[in-house]
Amino acid sequence: MTQTELSQASLLIFTDLDGSLLDHDTYDWQPAAAWLSHLAAANVPVIPTTSKTRTELLSLRQELGLTETPFIAENGAVIGLPPSWQHARLDRDPASPDGLVVKTPSLDVDFIRRRLDVIRERHGLRFRRMGEMEVDTVREATGLSPDAARQAMAREGSEPLIWEDDPNKLATFDETLRTDGLTLTRGGRFWHVMGAVDKGQAANWLVARFEALRGHRPHTLSLGDGPNDLALLAATERAVVIAADHGQPMPLPGEGVYRTEMRGPTGWSEGVAHWLEGDAHWLE
């Protein structure tokens, strides 16, 4: 697909980060740099849709050149809107130094942490919440620098945890959480507990916002590699399942799904190229 064709298309691209746009181990994104530049020049928003926190994303968005696009953080618990995605009367926040307005459709992280502590004690479960970990523990689990680990710990609407109990108890744990209005989602390194939100719901919210501001509904493409991306991948017209080593099932039926051979940002580029170079008719 040529840059002129891209510029004429109303397309939103939602992308997972760790294991997708970013290498799972090194966090390198250079194999995707050419496509990111191409999409930026064509005014196609690339929207990070991730388990990372808002604090982590603020610097990462600058590095990736995505400061003009929205973001979805904490698996859908936090949505960030740059000025061009804000309603002039409803969203402006003069106190925001970077012009961002943040929506938090999930439950507050303090409530989530209190409920997790109660459930753990009541049912005698073994898991560790990120909020009670030391920075060095998070570093060991993620490979992040000390500063980056602190950013990962700055949660607003979700709480990651490391499960240390019998895997067979996870189903009961999930059911117990649901009675409190909480959900359990598996990420690449942690299990994530949040309110009744997910990446797919947040993506749908942004599609509706785009339609309200622009007057027409955009086409949508999403990319992800893990089980916590399934709701996102199912929410868009076309999807890319990026190859991964986690060994978890990634059921996603339909002709609009492409599964890559390559992993990480190389697989990301493979998936974007498949839809935007190999099958451009769906954008017309």
C-alpha cells in the first residue's frame, strides 16, 4: 500500500507492546522503526494498548514517536487522550502539563489491593502483589532498570501479581474475584487484576471517540502476542497474532486473522505488511 493510499484511509492501529512492538527480552523496537515512520507520515494513529502504566508510557511514547496518539494502559484500566482526541468542552484539563486527559474506567488500585489481601487471607492462597514487592524483585521479574521498575509499579487501575500457588486454584480465584467486580487476565510475566475492563473495551471506546470527533467510523487493525490481547484482537476488523514462546492457546477464529512466523517487532512488521501491502482492499 502506498503512502498516498494510507493517507486517504481512516485507519486506527492498536498494538500491544511487550512481545509485540517491543522485544520481550530486550525491549528493542528498531525492527518496526521503518513502519512506524511510514505510518506517522501517513497520519495513521498507532495506539499503544498495553499492561504498562501511564508513567511508563509517557517516556516510551516519546521514544516511539507516538506522542500525538492516544494510549491504553494497564490492560484497559487507563486511557490517555492527547489534545486532538479531546472534546473541547468536556475533556480539557488546564492543569495537565503535557496536555493529556486521562480516563480511568476501572476500579481504583487501592480498592483492588485491599480486596486481594482479603481474598488471599480468607482462602489461604499464595501470591505476591506488585504493590508489596521491592523494586529489586520487580527488576528481576522484568529485566527493567530501577527507574523503569518504579514506573511499572505506579499503578492506577490494576494490580499485577505473581501466582505461587497450585495452578488448579486459579479458576476458583477467578470466580472469587468476579464476585467483587474484578477480573483476572494473564500477561507475559504477571497475572493482572482489574475492574470489569479489558483492552478490547478500551479500543471500542476510542473508536467511538474517533467517530464522534471525525463524523465517520474508522477501519481498525490490532496486533498482540498474549492471552491478555485476545479481547483487543477480537474487537478489531483485522488482527495480527504475533508468534510467541509463552505456550498459551491463542484461539481467534475468522478470516481477518493473520498469524506471524516471526516474533516481537520483526513479527509486528510482518503483520502490518501483510494487511497494508498484501490485502489493502479492506481499507477502501
